[in-house]
Amino acid sequence: MIEEDVKMDKSYVSAVAIEVTGIIIVSGGIVFEYLSGEAVGFVVVTAGSVIVAIGSLFYAKIYRHLRKLNVGNRNK
């Protein structure tokens, strides 16, 4: 059981890290586009949005699996 918890924690942290990376990329794209006015910023924003979507999908799959295991409802 403890091994499953550690595995879930690592998966959760990975999903959050992917989403935070996407948010940083989107923010960087917005700042770059604002400062330079070049259209490349839109490409960076789009790529960051895709990364955020991937992280969200990954989190949704993990959350569904956690609910199935009732990890939050354990009696200690």
C-alpha cells in the first residue's frame, strides 16, 4: 500500500510540474509577444497551452484513479 501511495504522489507531482511548465511557457510567450510584437509569441502561447492541457489530462486520469482507490477516505 505504501508503494502505491508513493507512486501516486510521484504521478501527482509530475502532473502538476507539467502544468506549471506550461503556465510558465504561456506567460513567457505573452511577455515576448507584448515586448517584441512578433507573431512568434503566439506560437509559444499555443505550445504552452497544449502543455497545460496535457498536464490537466494527466491529472484527471490520476484523480480518477485516486477516487477509485478511495485514498482520501482511509482511516488512520
